[in-house]
Amino acid sequence: MEIKTCAVIGAGTMGSGIVQVAASTACLDVIMNDIADEFVDKGFNAIVKNLDRLASRGKLTVAQKDEILGRIKKSTNIEDIKDADFVVEAATEKLDFKLNIFKDLDKTCKTGVILATNTSSLPITKIAAATERPELVIGMHFFNPVPVMKLVEVINGMATSKETFETTCKLAEQFGKTPVEANDSPGFISNRILMPMINEAIYALYEGVGTEEAIDNVMKLGTNHPMGPLELADLIGLDVCLNIMEVLYSSFNDSKYRPCPLLKKYVDAGYLGRKTGKGFFNYRRK
Ligand SMILES: NC(=O)c1ccc[n+]([C@@H]2O[C@H](COP(=O)([O-])OP(=O)(O)OC[C@H]3O[C@@H](n4cnc5c(N)ncnc54)[C@H](O)[C@@H]3O)[C@@H](O)[C@H]2O)c1
């Protein structure tokens, strides 16, 4: 099936980024769906801001900007996606939300349409089992910020077909990304490696091995990471990091994934990183 129209479910941080690359780099018609106008408008305005920035730097003409925005159709009704040729779900990271969304997508979408999920940690196989088309369900894990980050982790569920995998990889390339194959396992490849490293950095802080600055400087200057693990945790969101560590811990039932008590304490305090102005570092204006 030729992919002309892509639907994106969820217009938050990731959804709006995916809509932007689908409408600009891949030149597809895009349906941007969320549960209420305010969320769709917020995501759409984030794209306008990004494109304005590109236009002000001379990387885009005003006509090109208008053309890209003209390809995006706002939606708050799942029925609007009935003619879509490919769906990427980027809604809130809650298993029950996603299972319901995939049941609705399965009922609404045409036969043969691939349903991809951008989940960071939930099992693709379980999400696929909520539908009558598990061979057409796949993980398409983009990275934040979507217009900038090159990787798409493409995750096969137990029933995902080879054709679904190949079509998804081709589409990721059309989005200007590099697809990398992973199999369905908690945290996939990216978060299986990244989150325990961040968690260990938090343990090092908790046990007084070094200060926040020392821990981040060691990893930046000594191991060539562009950003220290604590600064990166603040960027991702400490609640998101805790949630993924809890998925790893409960799924593997292995103490090596035990979330650091200090991470839990920060989340309990509402210190979630950049988004709340405070995490391991302070982002509030003095
Ligand atoms: N933020 C990241 O760095 C990141 C990176 C990779 C993957 N992800 C994954 O992407 C997904 C979205 O994350 P986000 O950071 O964009 O979250 P977000 O909170 O910014 O946005 C989620 C959006 O989904 C909407 N939504 C909830 N239920 C819906 C429904 N039934 N139908 C349509 N929209 C619905 C919400 O209203 C919200 O606007 C999650 O699965 C997350 O794990 C996030």
C-alpha cells in the first residue's frame, strides 16, 4: 500500500515532533489527533514555532512553511483517521490507555494499515494482542527532539510480520531517520542500556561518591558523553526515568534494576527536572 496519509495519535512532545517530520521531511498528509482541541493546538503551535525558527535562519521559505502546515489536519475524533495509510501512536505512556487506543484504531483503520507505537517501555506484543491485526503492529521508537534526533528503534512484537518491519523501516528513512532493529524486550535496546546507567549515576550521588557536577563532568570529559547522566535525567524527566526503571525492575524481576531511593525521593518531592524547574540541577531563574 502506498503511504500518502499518516495519522499521529497524541499531539504532545513526541506526537508534534513526529507530525512535523512527516509533513516536512516526508511530505505526507498528516492527521494530528488528540483528545481535546487545546492539546492539538498546543502541538500545532509548537510546530509553527519550530518552522518559524527555521525560516528566520533562512532554512525554509515562508511559502514552504505554509505548504508544510497545509498538509496537517487537526483532529479530535478517531473517525477522522479512517482513510490513513499508516498510524503512529504517541499518546500518554500508560498501558491501559494504549490498549484502548489500539482497539479503537483496529476498528477504525482500513484493512492492511500498519499501527505503530512510539512507546518507550511497554510490550509491543501485548499492545498488538489488543487488535485483530497483530502482524501489522510494531514499535516505532523516536527520540526527543524528533526533528533533530536521527534514530528510530524499530521493534518487532512476537507476531510482527517481515513486511510490516520493512515498510516501517522505509517510512523511518522517508522521515530522514536511521532505523535500527530491536526485539520486544523491556526497555528495548536504548532504555535497557541508558536507564540503568542514569540510575547508577543517581546511586553514585546517593552514596556520596561524587557531587552532581563531578559525576556529570567525569562522564562528559572522561567518556565523551555530550551531556552528563544527571543533566540528561533532568532533560528526560525524573518521573519518566523512574517509570522506565520500574518497568525494567518488575519485568526482569532482577535487583540490578532497582530504582535508586534518591530518584524516588526527587519524584515524590515534585523535582522532575527541567519541566518543573528543578531536578538534580536548578533551572529556575535566580
Ligand atoms: N518524551 C520523550 O522523551 C519520549 C521519547 C521517546 C518516546 N516517548 C513516548 O512517546 C509517547 C508520548 O510521550 P510524550 O512525551 O509526547 O507525552 P506527552 O504527555 O507530551 O503527550 C501525550 C499526549 O497524548 C495525548 N493522549 C492521551 N490519550 C489519548 C488518546 N486516547 N487519544 C489521543 N491522544 C491522547 C495527551 O492528551 C497528550 O497530549 C509515550 O509513549 C512515551 O513513552 C517519549
